[in-house]
Amino acid sequence: MERDPVSFLRGEYDQLVSAELDWKLRTLYGPSQPWCNVEGKRLLMFCSNNYLGLSTHPKLKEAAIEAVRTHGVGSGSVRPIAGTMDLHLQLEERLARFKQAEASLVYQTGFATNSGLIPQLAGEGDLIISDELNHGSIIDGVRLSKGDKAVYRHGDPADLERVLGEAEKHAPSYRRILIITDGVFSMDGDIAPLDRIAALGRAHGAMVYVDDAHGEGVLGEGGRGIVSHFHLSRKDVHVEMGTFSKAFGVVGGHISGSRDLVNFAYNKSRTWLLSGSHPPAVVAACIAAIEVLEKEPQHVRRLWENTTRFKKAMAGAGFDIGHSETPITPVIVGESRRAKQLSDRLFELGVFALPIIFPMVAKDRARIRTIMNAAMTDEDVGFAIDAFTKAGRELKIL
């Protein structure tokens, strides 16, 4: 009898469904904004990464439309061949100024940045040391490296120091050591102790790489991110990685640092070398997003005002919101089934907030991950608090 080589696909999917670990996709009809049309129902968006509401900002939309008129809808190539337009270079120059770095380089996505650059920075004869709760794109980038790997306890500089001490005893000596951490951890909203990590990097001669995807537009002076937040220099943090798909409201990954870093990265990262470059509209919108952050500081201030109110109310109601320090506020309920029940009830009550379940978090740490938005009004935030409280009481979470 002939064997079906792809029969495992349905079998494994069916197992996920029976364990209630499958993703059920929801469809937005229209833009991502505080009040959205989700499958025909008007809902308050509470799980988007669009922190500052810039995805619908008039200046970004106008910039994108104008770029289509002047540059068309596509670049026609990869960056190293014929896909580098003047707009791409303008974006990298503007980003470097915003980040107060020598140079910046834009990748197609944040995932492509980590998976393409990390394996090039550390290879055979090197060591990568990673926080145990780092993002999946970091984990995959580390796996692609031929170097040795080590993990330190989450957010624990003392354990990082232990790993570094052990690394110094390795024979033969490592050529390079690379420390990698998220800046803001996306499931719990806590901030990496980057100042202490950078100090350990200096003491042990290690490179420091921070993924600041959830810190940009949130932390630091004018939303410049975690390096600014801790008042660190480019000698302290060698690679500052980020993404345009969150607070900037568009899409794309990027790095900032020294000119040497950028020259190295675009000659070595295959994800950059072999992927089509961003369409002109995307690039122009990213430039406009940086300009908005520089000229309209009220968005960052409003984000934090909403965040502070929401956290205080949720903790006061008795919800477990973990140890979040940022606009990411987890509402931890335990079992995956319970998180899904809470999400479904919130949907009925008018709030769109999805469950985060195993394997994205531990089996007993399922949660609703909420993300605040600067464009929400006081009434919107109050509506969300009331919905969570009502659903929490009905489901005996409170």
C-alpha cells in the first residue's frame, strides 16, 4: 500500500485542536485602530502592537500615497542589486539620527533581522549567551549559528555573570562572546536590566545585542527605546535591533550601531541580501513615522497615561497582571482553556483581546495579553476595564 508522506499534517493539526492549542484566526475589515470591525462586529482593539496609533496617522498615509505616485508600488529587486532606492537610504539616515547612532540598516522584517544577523555575528569558535525568555526570532537566529550556545535565567544578571565566568575558562578560548536579550519581553511586559547586562559585557569583553521591538516608541527620550532609557552608549550596546511593525505603525526590521556594524551586516546577512526590498509606500510611511515621533511627543505621553490607569484598575480589581513595566499588560489566568473562555467572553462584551497559550507561554501561565494604545480615549480605557471586570467575575477568575 502506498504511504501518504503528508498524512502527518492533518494528524498533528487535529491534536492541536483537541488540546485547544490551535490558533483561530480573526479577520479585520478595515484599519487597525482603537475601534475595529472584526468579522462584522465593532470591537475595542486590545491586542494590537500599534502602540501609538500611527498605522492610521494622516501623515503616514499621505507619505505612502505620494511615494506610490513618485516611485511606483515595488522596488523590482533585492537591495544589493537594483532594489535600493533613494527612499531606502533616506530612511536609514533618518533612523540613525533618531537612534543617535552612526548608522542604521533596514531589513524586510524583524524576524529576518534576527535570523539573518545573529548567525553571522557568532559562528564556530564563538559563544552566544541568550536570556531564557527571548523571542522566537532570536532563538531561531541562535540555532542557525555554528557557535556554542548558553542560556541564563530570565532577567538575571547574576546568572549571566556565572555563565560568562564559565565561558572564560573554556579551552580553547572563545574568539567572540555575544550576549543577546530582548529589551521588553513581549509576553510579560518586563524590561531587561540592560544597564547591568552592558556592564557585564564591558567587563568580559563581550558584544551586547538587544532586540528592542517592544521598546521603541515606548521607552527612552521621545520613544527612542531602551538604549536611551538606560542612558547607554554605542560602546555599551553594540547592536540595537528593532522593528517598524509596532510603535512605528508600518512594517520592517532594522539595526542601529556603528558604521562597521552596518557594513558587516549588509554584506553578510542572507535574509537582507536575498529578500526583495520594501515597496516605496512602506519606506515613505516609516520615514513619516519617525518624523511624527520627533514632532508629536504627545503620543508617547498619552500611551503611558492610559497604561498607568489600566494597570492600576486591573490590579485593584484582583487580576494577576504579573510584573509588567510597560504597556504590555498580561492578564494571567492559568489554563489555556480558561484564557480562551475569557477571550471569547470579552469578544461578546466588545473587547478584542486574544489568549496567549502554550507553547508561547508555560502551560500553567496562559493569559490574555493586552497592549495599550495611545489613541484610546478615557472612555475607551474605562470600557475595557468594565468588560474585563464583568467577564472575570462571571468566569470566577476574580
